[in-house]
Amino acid sequence: MAKHKDFTVATDAQVYFCDPQSPWQRGSNENTNLPLRQYFPRGTDLSGYSQADLDKVVLRLNQRPRKTLGFQTPASKLHASVASTV
């Protein structure tokens, strides 16, 4: 993240970086990458996919229940969060 200092100043949120080759430091990242790898193996060139293809994968992933969300889907959690603020 090239502009992490600007981000920190603008949002007052700290930015932390994990050590290279240390996947245990990136739990959320790794938990997201695993389902993505089912559609796009490591090293896949995404330029060969249309935006519509990528949108289909996003929809499938957002409709997949996650253990970390109490087996709710990311889409339903987001909807509930937005609904509670209205």
C-alpha cells in the first residue's frame, strides 16, 4: 500500500504490515484467498476474464455462508448492518 501514510493521516487508522512468508499473520487474507483459489488458481492472469465473469465469482462468494460469520453469508451480514443504520 504505497500511500499508507496518507491513509493513516486522513483516517486516523493505523496500518500494519505482515512479515513476508508469514501467512499466520494474515488470517483474514488467507481465509479470503482460499475460496478465491477455487475459481482462480495462484498465478492466474485475470485479464483473460470479463468483468461479468468476475462479478459472477463475487456474487457466488458473497452468497457462501462463512463460519466466521456464524454461518451467515457476507451479503446477509452487510444487508443487516445497513438495515440497522437506517
